[in-house]
Amino acid sequence: MQTDKRIAAGLIMLATICLGSARPIQAADPGAQAAAQPPAKLNFAALQRATGAPPAPNSPQDHDDVVIVRWLQAHRSPEQIANSWQVLTRELLSFDSALGTSLTESSPVLSKGLLDFVEPINQARAAIKEIYKRPRPYVAHADIKPCVPKEPGYSFPSGHATFYSATSTLLADLLPERQERIKDVGKSVGANRVICAMHYPSDIEAGVRLGKAGAEQILQSSAWKQFKQQPAVQAEIRAIQAIPAESLPLIVR
């Protein structure tokens, strides 16, 4: 009974992630070549604490992780599989529908700066993966078959969840009026990674914690505050904000 309740809670979490609503962005003046300040040094120990550890092998949570992945494998739809193929790589273009514009093309200064600030979080994620070395679901269980191409590397924490949690948090700080749409995109990617058996639910949850913790450190840094005030960044933000809310597309994931 307890196992059933935990599994149900896990499936509800994934359903909540998948069913996020929607609303959007546009272009800015790409002329000026302002460079982002180097990201502030992050506190790795704090990031590792925020991430936590993967479930112990054969523990109740580990068992629930496997059961959920198997259930999703048996019930995933062609539309869910197709959506998972749209986010094979970790790129800012995933936020285009939320903002109503091609972010990298219309806002090159903002985009480059955002990726520069997220890079230390990605490095922390890679280091934490090496600490725990949790095999991906299809590596640990022969009956689990991914619906996207297999990837090298370990499962915990999810790199996709880390990246999209961090970038959505930082983007929402730059564009608070679009934060609901931005975060809907970030959440949906994590669900897709479990649906296609690239990760367990606990991998996604850990990546979300890591990305958010890293972004919160960055938001408190003087480097981020200086970056936000750059004239080129402010110009690109204003161009995105000028896109009428009613023109923004639905976010379908």
C-alpha cells in the first residue's frame, strides 16, 4: 500500500510537470558586443547538499523509481515520444515558444551571458555525477528501452533537469512577466526524460534542486547584477517585453 502511494505520488508529479500551461518573447538590438562578466565562483559543497544523494540500491525509493519508468514505458504516447525528441540537446531554443522569438538570434548578448553563467552549474553537475555513478535505467535494467538515442554518462542528477532548472530560474529573473511560461518549459523537459527512460524521477528531482540552488547563488552575485544592467542586455529585454502577451503561442509539451 505504501509503495502504491509513493508510485502514485511520483506519477502525479510527472503529470503536473507535463501539463503546465503557457504564454511568450522577441528580438532585441544585437548590435553591441557586450561580454558577460565571468560567473561568480559557486559554493560546490552547498550545491552538493542541495542535490542530495540517489536512492540506495534496492531501497523503497529505488524500487519506486524503476516501477514508474516501466509504467511510463508501457503507456507513453507517440506525441510524448515526439516531444522528447525535441529536447535531445540542452539549448536555449527550447524557450523560444515561451518568449515568442528566437532567443539566440534576437538576443545574442543575453543568450551568451546566460550560457556563461550556467556553465559552472553544469560543471558541478558533472562532478556530482562522477561521485555517485548511478547507471541510467536502461543500463541497470535490460527490459527498459529508451525512446530516444542512448547517451553515455551517468543518471544522477539529470543534466537536462539541471540545465533547464538553472536557465529558467535566471531567465525568469530577467523577464519576470514571462516567468510562468518560462518555468513551464523547464519543467516539461524533465518529464520527457523520464517518459523516454533516460532518467529516473529522483534524477530529475535532484537536477531541479541543483539547477535552482546554482541559479540562486548566481542571482545573489555582483557579477549577475552587473550583467543585468548592461545597456545591450537591457535593450534585448525591452524588445522581448514589447511582444504582446496575446500573440504568444500555446506551450504544448
